[in-house]
Amino acid sequence: MVQPSTFTTVAFVAVVAAVAVMIVWGFAIAGRRESAAHSRAWAVRAGLGVAAWLTFTGVVSGSGVLESPGLPPRAMFFLVGCNVVALGLALSRPGTLLIKGLPIAALVGFAAYRLPLELVLHQWYVEGVLPVQMTYVSRNLDILSGVLGLMGGLWLWRRGTSRPLVWAVNLVGMGLLLNVGAIAVLSSPFPFRVFTNDPAVLLIFHFPYGWILPMCVAPALAGHVLVFRWLWQTRGGAGS
């Protein structure tokens, strides 16, 4: 893989750090619904969990184990595993805490980190790290998810709950996430690769760039599932 520039590497790690901080902060805020002690406890648990997740996934992506030959490719286990963990978190008691303890503006606005992330991906295309289909000048329009998350979150915060807006932002964001996920998989060096133009998508095989899956893609999936859960649980009223 072409080595990304120092600037974009720092920018990428900053996005990952921002996602980590938002997760821990979200649990701290949501925990206040129970008590101040619970808020601290949830923040500590979330901090330890995120630190362990960063360490584990960083070691896996940087160790070279994902490059070992074999079918199915080991990287597919990494991809599926990260998303299963995200789904498990969103559907578990911690996910319920976030739904009940955070305003819908925060749940929707969480997707805003995808805006700077997509700017980094575009620069990586310019530097020869990623193929063109992974950017907004081609098939990946996930930058709109970041814009919609930011603007939608601000609108909900200032104007109050709007279920049609929440539905629209979440459906568009989920669709764009599935789209870019499919493009990334079909541009990776797997036997079923479809996009054969160079370079292949090799980020998950290198540290710290492998964090894009467990700390950017998986949290985006969890965020959408949380919003869908909020919509389901508030279907009888306006929500809060």
C-alpha cells in the first residue's frame, strides 16, 4: 500500500479519537439518567471498552494475520466480526441506555464525523492510496451522511423532534453506508473482487489505517441501528 502522508494520517487518527471520545461522552451523559454515580461508572466502562477495542483491532490489523492466505479470507472474518460487535452493542442494554439517555439530536448528529473522514479518503485517492470509487468524485457519496448528520442534528437540537426528518436522514445515511461498504469489499484483494482498477483497498491490512473498519464503519452502523430503535420505541408519540 502507498504510505499516506503524515498530515492525512494525523487527520485520520484525529477522526478515530473523536469517535472514541463521543462514545465515552455519550455513555457518561446517558448514565446521568440513572444517577451521577452511574454516569461515572458507565463512562469508565465505555472508556475501558473503547481502549480495549482500539488495542485489539489495532494489533490485528498491524500484525499481518489478515494477509494470510486461505478461503474464506481472514480479513472477511475481521469485517464481519467488527460489524457483529457493533450490532450487538446497539441492540444490547448499553444501546438501550443511549436511546433513553441521549436526545435524538445527539444520536443523529453522531454521523457528522463521516464528513471529515470522507475528506481524508479523498485526499488518500489524490495520494494514490485509494481507488477513485472510494471517494465522492465517483461512487462513494457517504460525505452526504456527514453533512446530513451535522445539519439534521443541529435542526433537531434547535427546533425539536421531527420524526420525518429523523427517518429521512437515517435511511439515506444507512443506504450510503451500505453502498460504500460494498464498494470497499469489492475493491479489496478478495477472490470476488469486482473493481480491478489500482490501487486495491488495503487499509485494514495496515496500522493505524485498519481502524477505519472498527472505529469508523462499525460505529456508523451502530449509530443507525440506535436511531431505528429510537424510532420504533417512540412510534406511539413524538419522542423526547
